[in-house]
Amino acid sequence: MLRVIERVKEAARPYVLAGLSLRPERIGLTTLAYAQPPSFSQFGEDRFLLRRFDGRRTGFYVDVGAYHPFHLSNTYLLYRRGWRGINLEPAPDGLARLRQHRPRDTNLPVAVATVEQDVPYALSGTFAGIADEEHLWAGIEAEQITVATQTLAHVLRDHLPDGQDIDLLDVDCEGHDLDVLRSNDWNRYRPRVILAEAHSEDAAADIRTFLASVGYEERARLDLTMVYEPAR
């Protein structure tokens, strides 16, 4: 009986966490349009994506800065629908959870940057990130570890299955989103939809300008998250 109860609790856990993540002070009108249960994203991005992909039961995502298998995840609802992909998460605890709960995915302990090297990485939950001047939460006290960085092009060259198109590139790297985008090979890897996060209008403008230079345009804004698709 105890084992049955534990299985039920584990199955219900994502829905409980999703409800806790929808804090009233962070929900805007756009979020309310998409964040109907079950939504695991912070701003209803997963519900937006379900509509954008017309409820498709299969697809492929690359989640850079995946953080957690379902809590505040833009890809977990897609995973539950039958999608799979590549999750990049340098934090050891986050990576372990991803490997436990997302066995269909490829889960890698990689930080993405424009230069491949060992860097300090701050472990601070949802605020975790490469500990440099671009880190949005540099003032937060956090344990630091050393992680290896790779370019996004390197990761995709090594781990994207042969012939596999990328339906979604999801980037949430606490101030390093632009570096992640710059590190891709845009001639070779062109996702159908890109999600990128910007915490200021200057950051949003920089991302917009860069993605325009590689043939993408902004199609929607979900609070901090910008949605890009190939320019028409």
C-alpha cells in the first residue's frame, strides 16, 4: 500500500509544482491566455507551444538551461505528449532529476557559451548560471562549481540525431541567452521556434537584432519570454 501511495504522490507532484509556480504577481494577460492547467511553465509558454504546434504528438526540442524536469519547464508538457529532445543542465542536482524523470531525453551536464573553457558556475536554484559579469543574479550568495562550456553548435554536432530537425530551441540562461544564440551554427541548425528570455528592454533589443541578422523575427512575447520564428 505504501508503494502505491508513493507512486500516486510522485505522479501528482508536477501538477502541484505547476500550481505553486503560477504566482499571481507574475501573471499577465498574455499568460492567462495560455496558462490553463496543466501548465508547467512560468508564463504559460508550454500551452502557447501546444497551440503553435497544433497539438502534435511528436517533435524535438533543445532545452538550454533546462533546470528541472517539470518545475518551471517549457518542455515537460511536450515531453508528456510524446516529444523528446536534448536538455542541457550543468547543476548536478538538476541533471540527476532530469535523468530520473526524462529518460527519453538526452540530458547533458553542459553550459553553453561562445568560448569553450572551464568556468565558475553559481548554484542558486532558478538563479543558477555562469558566474561572470553577465550573470543576472551575481549578488546572490551561492556555492560555486567549475563546469565545462561548449558552443551550441558543438553540442548539436555531437548529440543531434542524424537527419533530425529541431522544432523548438528553448533558452533560459540567466543573462547568457544571447551568448547561447551566438554560439549556434545558423547555416546548419535552424529551429522552427525559438524561446529566449530577456530581463530588460536592452537585452531584448540585442536578442532581436541578432536573431534578425540570422533570419528570424519576433512573433510573440510571454512576459519575459520572447518567441521567434523564421522571417516571412
